[in-house]
Amino acid sequence: MSAMDKSKFEQLKASGLLPSPKGVALAIMRLTQNESVNGNDIARTIKADPALSGRIIKAANAGSAFMTGRRPIAAVPDALVVLGLQAVRQLALGFSLVSGYREGGCANFDYSGFWSRSLITAIAIQALTTRTKAAAPEETFILGLLSRIGCLALATLYPQAYDRVLLKYKDGAGAELVKLEQEEFAMDHNELTAALLADWGIPKALAEPVYYHSRPETSTYTEGSRAYLLTHSLHVAAYLAELCLTDENQRRTMLPNLFLLGTRLGIESEGMLALSDQIVKEWREWGKVLDVKTHDIVPFTQIASSMPTGDDATDDDADAAGSGGIKLRLLAVDDDRSILALLKKVLSGAGHTVYTASNGREALSMALEHRPQLIITDWIMPEMDGISFCRALRETRVGRGIYVLILTSMEDENRLVEAFEAGVDDFVVKPFSPKALRARLRAGQRVIQLQQEVESDREEIRRFAAELAMTNRRLQQAALVDPLTDIPNRRYAMDRMHQEWAAADRSRHPLACMMIDVDHFKRINDTYGHDTGDAVLRRTAEALKASARAQDVICRIGGEEFLVICPNTDLDAAAQCAERLRSAVATTRVQVGTLSLQTTISVGVAAMDKGMLGPDALIKAADQAVYAAKQAGRNRSCVVRPRQQATLSAAAQG
């Protein structure tokens, strides 16, 4: 799992813009962090919010839709017993986020659709884990609800930038959303989701599968393990959510793949249909409770019963998927029912999924709907013959890569040339023998397998390139950060100082800087050891960051020395800031085991002056001032006035 950089997440969290619980939900989360809290305290807090009380009771009763033997819950204390404090804490978090983030400033982000999709996913994962026993259903509900919270977080943090990303994604920019997010933010919604779940106290065993659920094949979980089942359950739940929110025609196209995904969880097609319809029913009920938009859907059992002959081969597809060989989605086209029946028998017997059509026009529609990998078509047919069908197929984007085998009783060379020029890949002479057909089919399989391998290689190269680019960005960032204090290092400081100098020179704005030196640092190292010295440096950096202004840039430039760059700041303002930093460090204690130390700093302050030739001169002036501060007794700030000797500031301490 790709863990998000901790310091970067803390910076995002410090912005105050990340989605977070509010009101009673926040109170519940704080209460549950106290080990001595009891159920009565939690129940009283929940009852303070009638809407939350109803939702918690609804959640406690939700499992009864998918299991039997549980009596209805009518009171909050009973709901706490059924759900447990941890689940209640997580549910309060989720319900608070649903209520608090229904709209925002990202124009292309569908806030209403986001929560509709999240709610279906939550109900579906709860239903699936009730069957698979991969995790407690009460806990998996929140995983589904927050499985894409990183998308909402990016839309909240960077509304304009994420708006551009979504626009590219909707316009079919040829890149996955994750890739576009990485290019724009050097992170993606999956990483941010995992970081948020961890920050909210969701156990790693539950949060980690959320990171992998959109592409479960990238995980290394053992097949049949709890993590594997949970990841694939969430993947199926997300797919079902997409199925519910798309239009009915697309739903018919996508439904067979839902059955295939269900087989990975040991759920047969009939069971998946019944379960899906129950999930939709629960979705509409939950939508009323949470005020989330829902809509009526034609029952999946009804859609499946009205699908054309050939779609019932879905079970064969599922069996083929587990057999280890390359099994195909095939479309057989012939106006002769007996030949069509023979084709289906031969092809299904080989483990392939077979769709059928009786003429070229019907076949073209089914090819666009089902996207077969190989088509076997007769030449002479009513309405649209095989050659016209092939030409029309090759004009579509979907049809360009489909392997086409034509059945013909004509062996005339010129007619065969016409067929190949129309886009046919191979032919079988009628009347055909099943043995000959299988031989031609194996040739097509080899071509298709090679195509799949090429595409897999391309995808691997794209993935490697994306990972390499991300690694390079992280290495570049690491090269500019001091690993001990987690603040910018000397290289960054010098580059930034030159940038700020040039900007101040152009705009005629003031610029100041401070040199800071930890007092008696060598004595600390010699007396207590380098581990204690490192702790002093880290704590000093934390105190400086906490007390500095937002625009100030704090850097460690070596040893016990720090540089603070103060853009758009005159000397007097910088002197006040210096005294605030000095005072903050002086009142900070460094705790190392049983040892408690109080350290101080000396600060030298200088501002940009007409007599200075460049940023090096400004830094040198500040360095001279910090030397004067140390000579004057340390634990004080010293200011360099233009064309004057360094003098102690009035606020300096002895």
C-alpha cells in the first residue's frame, strides 16, 4: 500500500479544510477516546441529536434485511449494544460528513451524486460481508460510505484545480482519474482516503482494503483471505453502485460482469440478483433517512429475465474465468437456427461465453453492447450480410480490434479477397466440421492473447512511468527537506532567499530575515549525547513553526542554525516576530525520557537595505547580529539597523 507522506497530510490537516466531523458526532468521537467512558454517556450524547439517534437505530436494524433471527431495535442503548462503541463512533462520523458536505465550490464535482453512490456502496458492502463473513457488517457500512472520501477532500481542498481535473476526466482525456490527480497534486484520492480513515481511527485491517478496492488485482492478498474478500466485496459494492446510477441500457450491458465479479465471492448469479434488488430497496429507505437522492430502478431480476438468448451463458463465463485458459466472449451470427444452435453448442462446450444474433443488423447492435472478442458470422444473411456487417463494424471504435471469422460456401478467390478487404480476419468453409472450427478458433485465440499481452505490457509501462514520475517528485521534495526537523533545508533556504530578494527588488516591498542559533548546543551534545541534541533541534523547530507567521519560511541551514525568511516584512515587524520566536522557545521544555531541558536561542535580525548587493549580504548582516546577541549574553534578539552597528533590541532578555 502506498502510504501518504505523514508531514504532507499534517499540512493538509492543519489547513482546516479537510472534511471533518462536527457537533454531536465530534463529541462522540472524543468521548470514545476516553477508556473510562460508558454506554450511558454515549447514549445521552446521541440523544441530544434526534436525527442522529434515528440513524443509529436504523443502522442497528439494517442487518435484519440481510439476515434473520434479530429482534428489532427501538432505543439508542439497545443500538449501542448491537453495534458496539467503535461502530457507533464510525457511523456518527459518516453521518456527520453526509450532513455537512452536501455542496461546495468545485463546479464539476457532483456532491449529490457522490453521496448517492457512497450510500449504495455502504449498503452493498454491508450485505456482501454479511454473506462472506469477511468483517463485521456494522463496521463495513462506514467503509463503503467513506471509500471515496478522498475525492470529496480534494474537491474541498482545491476546488478550482480539482474542477480542471474532473473536466479532463469527463472529456475523456485518456487517463485514469488517479493518474490525473497524481499529475496535479502529487497524490490521489485513494492515498488521501486511506490517510483520512487512519486519522479517524479506522483500523488498518479495514482501511487498507479501501485503498486497493478500485483495482483489487494490484493487492498481494492471498485468495480467500479476509483481506482479499473484503477488498473484492468493496469492489463489487462499488460496481453495483455504478450499475444503479447509470442508464438502463448501460445497466443491461454491465449486468453480466456483476455476475462474474460475484463468483469471486462465491455468490451465484441468482443470489446476486436477489441481493442486488434488496440493496436497492435498502438504498431508497436509507436515502429518506439521510436525505440523500435516490431513484426507482427496474428490478435486476426483471432485467435478467428479459435479456436475449445467449446472456444465459454468464455462468459459463464464470466457470471459464476460473479454468486458467484464455476464454472468450463470442458472438455467433447466422440466419439458420440449426447452424446457430450448433455454433453455440461447440463454442459453449469449449468454455466460452456465447451471444447469438440472426442477421448483421442485430449483430452490430449486440457487438456494440456486449463487446465480444471474436465474432463468427455467416456471409449470406437477410437485412445485412456478413461483409456489410464487417465493414460497418470496422468503422466503429469498439469493432476495430474484434477478430472476425466468416462462414462461407464460396471459395472463389476474388470473393475471398473482397472479404479480407472488408476487414475479415479468417474464414471457414461451409458445411464446417466442429474440428475445423476449433482449429480456426485457436488461431484467433492466439491473436487475441497476443493483443492482450501487448496491452498488458503497455499498461505496465504506463504504470511504471507514472510510479517513476511520482518517485522523482518525492525524491525532489526530499532533497529540499531536512530529515531531522522535517522543515526546509539549506538548499531550499538559499534558493528561496534569492527568489524573495528578486521579488522584493521588483515590487519595492520590504524583506527581512533572521538567523537563529540554539544557545549552548555543543554543551548539550557533550553532556547528554547526540540523541538529546537531536530532540532539542526537533522541539526547537516545532516551537518556531508554531509561533511563526503564515508567510514566514523557517529553514534549518546546518547544525544548530536556523534561517527565517520574512517576505514583505520591515525591520520593526521582523524584530517583533523575532522576540515572539525567542520567547516561544524559551518557554518550551524538551522531554527526553526522564530528562527535562529548557533551551534558549539567540536571534539576529536584518532587513533588505539599499546598500546591500544581494541576498548573501542580507544573510551576512543577520549572522553578524546573532553573533552580537550571543556576545551580549545569549537568549536575546539583536537587530541590525541600516548603517549602524548591531544593537540589542529593547525586548531582549538577559
